[in-house]
Amino acid sequence: MTIQSSRFGSIEFTEDDVVTIRDGILGFPEYERYVILNHKEGSAFRWLHCVERHDLAFLIAEPGNFRSDYYIDIPDAISEELGLGVSSPVLVYAIASIPAGRPQDMTLNLAGPIVINCETRQGRQVVVEDARWETRARAFAVVQQPVAEERAAA
């Protein structure tokens, strides 16, 4: 199969590459079929690209690459819906947002991760009710300038 992406040009994939996100992504419930594309070699980022709407793609990343303490309890109803067992291989992604011209201010939606059963390629965006995880958690630590540099800049 091939789609013409407004962002990436021609994308070839097979039906086995498609991940079905039940009820879609928040704000886009009508679009459930996606492929995951590498951002670039060695990057921590991927693209979740919609198969049904060729101009719709989300920058995603595994939260554990940015927050070593990231862990969510997947509700039993979601585990059952996705066919997750104790030993099922699971991928968890967070959608990244990048303010225009300020990539250093990138945020991750840790409160709304996408959970995917790797065996069945079925997924769902989950709303996590855990105060530790924000919808706009900074991806990169804020770097403070040393006091001497601040004075020199003034």
C-alpha cells in the first residue's frame, strides 16, 4: 500500500504495519489507522502517521527516554480491550508538542499516552489519572545560565 503524505511524500507500508488506535487520538476520534515512522536514524522520536488522512501525523516518543520514573498502571478494561496479558509486549508513546521556533520548550503529554499491544497492533490513547503526569511535561530540563553569564549579558 502507498499513501501520499503532505509531510513525508510517498509512504509505502503493508497491512501488517498498520496500528489501529481504537477511538482515535483525542480530538481525532474518526481516524483509527496509523503507521509508525522513524523520525531519523538514532532519534528518540517517531511519527504516528494517519493512513486515512494523509496530512495528519503526530510526533511521538517513548516517555521512558525522557523520564526514567515514568510508569502507568493500565486500567483492566483497557488491558482486556487490547488483549494484554502479563507477558504481552507493549509500547507506550507520548505525543510531543513543539512550540514554533522553540524546540527546547518541547513538551510531552504524559497524562494521555498511547498504549499499543505489539502482537495484535491494537492500541488506545489512555487518560491517566495520576497527578505526577502532566499533559505538557517538559521533554528537556530547563538549563539555567550561570550568574556570571547573566550579568555579562545585561
